[in-house]
Amino acid sequence: MSDINSNIPEGELTSKWTKYKSSVPLVNPSNKRTIEVIIVGSGLAGASAAATLAEMGYKVKCFCFQDSPRRAHSIAAQGGINAAKNYQNDGDSTYRLFYDTIKGGDYRAREANVHRLAEVSANIIDQCVAQGVPLAREYGGLLDNRSFGGTQVQRTFYAAGQTGQQLLLGAYSALERQIGMGKVEMYTRHEMLEVVKIDGKARGIIARNLITGEIERHFGHAVVLGTGGYGNVFYLSTNAMGSNVTAAWKAHKQGAYFANPCYTQIHPTCIPVSGDHQSKLTLMSESLRNDGRIWVPKKKDDNRKASEIPEEERDYYLERRYPAFGNLVPRDVASRAAKERCDAGYGVGASKLAVYLDFKANTERYGRIEASKSGIHNPDKETCMRLGTEVIKAKYGNLFDMYAQITGENPYETPMRIYPAVHYTMGGLWVDYNLMTSVPGLYCTGEANFSDHGANRLGASALMQGLADGYFVLPYTIGAYLSKEISVKAIPTDHPAFAEAEERAVGILNKLINIKGTKSVDHFHKRLGHIMWEKCGMARNEKGLNEAIEEIRALRAEFWSNVRVPGAVGELNPELEKAGRVADFIELGELMCIDALNRNESCGGHFREEYQTEEGEALRDDENYAYVAAWEFKEGVNFELHKEELKFENIKVAQRSYK
Amino acid sequence: MSTGNMNLTLKVWRQKNNNTKGALVDYKLAGISPDMSFLEMFDVLNEELINKGEEPVVFDHDCREGICGMCSMFINGRPHGPKDLVTTCQLHMRSFNDGDTIVVEPWRAAAFPVVKDLTVDRSAFDRVIAAGGFISVNTGNAQDANNLPIPKMQADAAFEAAACIGCGACVATCKNASAMLFVSAKISQLALLPQGQPERYRRVQSMVAQMDAEGFGNCTNTGACEAECPKGISLENIARMNRDFASAKFISEETV
């Protein structure tokens, strides 16, 4: 049923990558010096690729919209990074990481890609430690691990609640080293606005210098997009304010298929919305579920304080429903369970759209251990809590501080209130095994592609994928393409294709600034977010999706006739930047709904209310939907579906169970 | 819960670009909720300005959870405002009172030129890192991570130095506009780890040289940087950097 080729190498799953690596064509060092690669994005996936390709000898240009590559949103990832090291001797292996990821993704990811990811996971940890990334250690000097959702082993490496920061700064330092040596030209405060295609191949980009507003043309033998996810289509998400889909969307409009756009991850543990002024949502790391127990009152509309509700009147609903995994079920399962309780009237806090995440039991348990370490036998409760609080502080201090800062409540004393929020997007540009999109020479890495997480990503796997793609996969696979490009001389940017692409980009900017309507960009963004959250969020149904599509089309028309963008094109103009991004989000939002409507099943983060088991679990339809939905952009705003069949040859497909 | 009742007077630095003079402009805001973050309060101001047909205030921000280091407002004479250990985006309006007048300026330092309004150019920090803030190891050359045990205390100390988010509050608050806290944090992180030893003395020389070339001032041990750092980076790092710098000049055979 596939009508697109994923270019997965033949052979045994476990040896595919090794064999491929040793047979992929190489580019000799003197040719590398004349081959130019453009990397858009400087997060884990972009910075690691830029540094590694430059180390290999390619000429690299790297672009980011922030004022420094160090600010890419990978920096905000808190909890950790998975790797199949089996340092804890708990039976972990490459196969188990592979298996957990396929199962966690609800059997909607490619076996070959995921196995490769699991294989290189261990190299990532080695590489980062060699760079001086200060991962957490035990007293023996060896690396520490913790548990994350959807697994029964401890394979998550971490640096307190700042794992993303430390890993990104590692990649950033490698990138800066290459910049200092003149091997990478860095363009900060630049936004990619178009892909340039010549004879069907990606040959460069059009970028806007955000300080001066000037439009620039840049040639590359190949272009790599490591531009992150599109969660901000919901307006409120845990993404940074600037995170956007524009680079990926412009590529999509130039022929790159967009795969599984409806697969969005709603993270179960975020700080609840406090009011209409809210501009973003803040995650409380999944690692907290190691030591936090999630509960709601057993009584409906219970308005007592958490501390006044006795143990027997609390419903630890995850432990009740999923005894085997308990509080560590995957994110999609935990989020839906929270929504189910709140919809049923058991929510807590002023909005009733929250559940408790309670550290008391484990604080006391840690306190008891600490007491016995210091020779205190039969410690009283107060001593236990005091000593235990110190342990919790050491593990999660920065997260607790952040919670206190945002909510004005002290989480050491009262349980945190949490609620699901948009966090990650599994969908993205379709790529083959080489991470190349359907446009030759255009690659996509990290969250921006669709490749490894199926319909649901496991915790601590985003950092793994971003760095796997950038350090260990793309630098090899891009050689397969570039080895055929060695005779291509740098194409001058006065080529008509550059002029044409520039004209498209400038046309949109001028159009936006000249509408001179009455409503701000944020006004439209908020309305789009509301439609998406209500009708294409944690639960979707046919009626709602059809309504959403109509509403989004109407919103698009209204946006293009009534948005107000102050200022001029030729200057630093954040409103203009936002306007361009929101215009793309509106088109993407429609495609997400179309994709969700097309997928008549529930899987992972995509939950269609019509398709569920009697117990309310996601009900897949493997016979009809075991495929990647890859959408092609068509004139106007229309989309044509292509299918890549998913074959499971090494894993038995089953209904996911975490009971 | 969405609307509040705080009334504020803002005095905000407006400057079209680096070639023009700037000035403080007064704005009145009403209905601010104490649950808003400081930047959300600026969102409200900008929405009002746009609706009135005026130009919104340009300010840097991105993650809004205190980790990207992009936000950079100098509030009532303090970088990131009155609360310790938080960035501007994590400062909430409950830290202010109804009726307050709040003065908001950009970071001010010769090495951080104003770009527009409250946005400054901090690319000098990137150039200091590019001069030596790394370990020279190419991808694919690493041994197994656990072949190199690192005592927990040492690893933790390196981590504490590595917590720096590169926001530049240390420079903004320093009367000399010195970048020593920022530079020493990176030097310390790597100097505390065994992986950082081979380049230790080379690194401190080249990073300090770049820091000077960028026009940052010297350290006179006032300690304002440590007091204002949103991540609690310690002054000890500066002492460590100075020791390493002296060692490099007097002991090390390698000069950069």
C-alpha cells in the first residue's frame, strides 16, 4: 500500500545500521571543503549536526532566530536523556529500548529507525561526557540514572532538572569551537523564510536578518532543518514563545511531505492555566513522577484542602488503573486519565482542571532511609519529613522553586497541582531512513521530523533523538547524497530560483504589513489555539474536527483581511515575525484536523472518542491504519495523502497494556 | 481570576536603534493581575499599544521559564527585578504593589550595545565561548562514559558553575560592566572536570583575552554579579579563574 519509499536498507534489523554505515558512499576530505551545508536551527539536532559536519570538513552555515545558538528551546528540557547502557544492571539492552519506544509509540513508528536510535543512544552519553557535560553522578563517581514513564528499567541520564540545558550547552560549545575556527558561519537573529529549489533539489534558503529586516540569499549543496516542533499551534504550550513551524511549513509548500501532523503529545504534568493573560505553560518534569503520587479526592467537588483529605478518601487513579506501571505510565495514558477524572468532576483547585502530584509519601520514605544512615532508629515523622525534604530538594530543587515562583504556593508543604498541556509534536516533515525529506537534498532532524516516536513519545527520548540525528545519523547519511554532488560548483545566488524564492518571501511580508487591520497577531493566535485545543486536543471526534476545519478556514480568511502588523519590514519587528509564523500555524492547524479526521482509530497521542475500548483505552485499527500519513501540499491550501505502510517484522503488535 | 486590579505606571526605555538617542516613556496600565508574569504584563502593554496604533515595546524573551537566558530587563535599578534568583520571565506581578511606578531599562554595557528599546546585542558572550569555552573533542572519539569516574562533589561543583544561562545580568549590574562571572563560570565548569584538564591553561588565557577584546571591564570584587545572578553562580568561580590565569602566565609553558 506504500506509495513512498522509505529507503530502509535490506537485512537483519540488528545489523542494518552497522552494514549501512560501512557501505554508505564517502566524500573525500578535499571535496568536503568545497561542499556547503546549510543548517537551520541550533538546538540539539541543529547544533550537533552543524558541529559534527564542520568537524568532518564540510563548509557549514548555521541559522537561528534567537540572539545566540545557546538559547534554542532544547535548553528547557528538564528530565533526562535515555540510553541503553544498562549501567544499573537491571536488564536493559538495545532491544529493550527499541521495544519500549515502539510500544510507547503505540506501534506507529518505523522499526529500522527506532532500532538505530537505540543503537546510537549509548554513544550520545559517551560523547556528552567527553565534552564536559556535567551529568549527575553517584558517590562512586559513576553516572546516575532514574526512571521515566513507559519503561521498567532505569536508563535515564540527567543533570538535576536541567538536562536539556547541559546537553545543549555541550552541543553549543562544540558548535562555537567550529565557529571560532571559521568552519561554521553562524547567523543569529535570522529567520528562514523560503527553501530554494533548483532542478528539483534543495539548493539554499532565503533568510531575513531580523535586526535590519534585510532579505538574504544563501546557497547550500544541501539544506538541513532542525527547527523543532509545532506545539505553539495551540497558542498555549510548553514551547518557547518563538518556537514555530515556519521553516518546516515553507519546506512543505515546496514539496516536502508533512507526516502524521495530528500526533501531538499532551504532557500530563504541567502547571495549570491561571488566567486569560497566560502566555505559555510550564512543564513540571516527568521525572517528578518517580517520587510523586498522582491523586484526586474520591468525593466529587471536594473543596477541602489537600492536607485535610485523609488517605482513604484519596483516589490514586493511576495506581488503581495501571498497577504494573502506576504513576509511570506513558504520557498519553497519564494525560487522558487526568482529563477523565477532571471531566467527571473530581478535579481540584479553583479551576477544577487540575490533579494533585504529591511527594509526601516518598519524602517520608527518603527521610527514613536518611535517618537510618545517620544512626537514628525509629525516627519521628517530623524528622523523616525534614531529612526527606533535603533529598527531594537535591533531586528536584529547581523544579520546586519554579513551581513556587509561578503559583505562589510552597510545593514542599502542599501537593503540586498539575494538568496536561501541549508539549511535543511527534508529527513533522516526512523523512526516509537517511533523514531526507521528499525533496532531494533537503533533510530534517530532531523534533521537526516525524521519524522515531510513532504516535507517542516516551519521556527522555526527545533529547536522545535530537542528538542521535545530529551527532550520529545525519553526518553519515548525508554523505550518500553529497557524494553525488561533488562536481556541483556553488551556485551563484543571482540564479533565477533564488530571485523567485525571495519574491515569494518578500511578497508575504509586504502583504502582512499592508493589511493594516484592527486585530493583533496574538488575537488570531489565541483563537486558533482555542479551536485546536477544544477540537483537536486530548480527545477528538468527527463532528468536532469537521467544525474545526471550517472554523480554521474562516479564521484564515479573517486573518488575511484584518490582522494589524505595526512598524515596517526593514527593521527589527517582532510583530511581523509573529504574523508570518501565525499565518503558517493557521494552515498547519487545518492539516492537523484533516489528518486527525482521516485516522479513524485511536493511537498514542491521537485519541478519537469513537474508537476506544470499554475501559476507555485507545483502540487502534492495525488493519487499516498501520501507515504513516504523509501529506503533500497542493495549490491553494489543499493536501493529498500518501501512505507509507509500517511493517513490524521484529515486534509482535499488540494492544498496549500498562496494567 | 483572569483580570486583576493593579494599577501601574511604567517608565520604559524606548530607543529606535543603536544610532538614535533613547528616552524613558511613561505608560499607565490598569487591571493587571498579580498572577501575571512581568513579561505577560508587557504583553498587555503591547496589545494596548498595537490597538492604539502605536509601536509595541521590543524586548527579548523566549522560553519564559527561566532557562534560555534571553529575557533581560533592568527593573527599578536591578537586572531581572527585585526578587533574588529569578529571571524577568519568572518574576510575577505579586512582587509589586498596586500603584507602583516601575522603571524598565535595557542592560547597559559598552559590550552590549542597544539594538532597539529593551533589546541588546550580547553576541560578545558567544565570541568569548568560541575563543575557548569547550573541550576539543570531535564527535565519535569518546570512550565509555563510565571509564572516567568523577567524584560526586567535583561533578556537582562543575554542574553548579554550568548552571549559568548567559543572560548577562552580571555584566548589567556591574559598575565596571565586567563579564568575569560569566567567563569564570565556564572556565570553572571545565577546570573542575578531568576532561577539561588538557586545555585548562590555554583556555583561561584565550577566553580572558577575548573578554578583554570585547570591551568588558575588570573585576573590583564588589560582588553585585553574584547577588544578582538568577542562577546563583558563585564569586568563587572568579577566584578560580584568576588563580588559573596567574598559573597559566607564571607556570604554564603554553602561552596563547
